[in-house]
Amino acid sequence: METVLAFVIGGLYAAGLYMLMRRSIVKLIIGLALLSQAANLLVFTLGRLVRGSPPLIPTDASTLTGSFADPVPQALILTAIVIGFGVQAFTIVLVKRAYQTVGTDDLDDMRSTDLNP
């Protein structure tokens, strides 16, 4: 399972970086979303995938033994998803306002407006 996730993460990173290098600002936003999802999956995979083993300590034991799911990466990913959603919402509003002002979503055309006072 971790091998499949490694290929999925690599594909998401590759697609995200490819989209970041495009000229359209909408594709830039999609690339940022793909990179954030790839980073979330990477953290999730590094936390070891254990199915059906909750991180609970039995009543007669003092420590966890055997395989168990690590709750810290899961909590970090939930926080990253919420923060990423807020950043993407802000970016979409910012791009909409830039498109209304400039009239294009091409980054090269937006740079040309900086040269003219």
C-alpha cells in the first residue's frame, strides 16, 4: 500500500509543479492545491499506515505494544487541510480581483502592466 501511495504522491508533486509553471493563473491555483494534497499524503504515509489498530492503551498495560496508528500525523493533516482551504479561498478571491482589474489571467500579460505607469 505504501508503494502505491509513493507513486501517487510523486504523480501529484509532478502534476503540481507542472501546473505551477504554466502561464495561466488559474492553473497556478490548481498546482498549489495539488502540491498541498501531495504534502498531506506524504505526512500521512510517513506516519505509517496501520489498518484497524487504534492507538489505545489496554487497561492492564502501561505502554503501547505492537503495531498501532500514530494519531499525530492525522491531526497535523487535518490542520493542514483547514489551513490549505483558507489559503486557497483567499487566493481565488485575489485572482478574481486581479482578473477584474487587468482583464486577463495570463501571467505574462499581468507583468506587462507593471511596466506601464
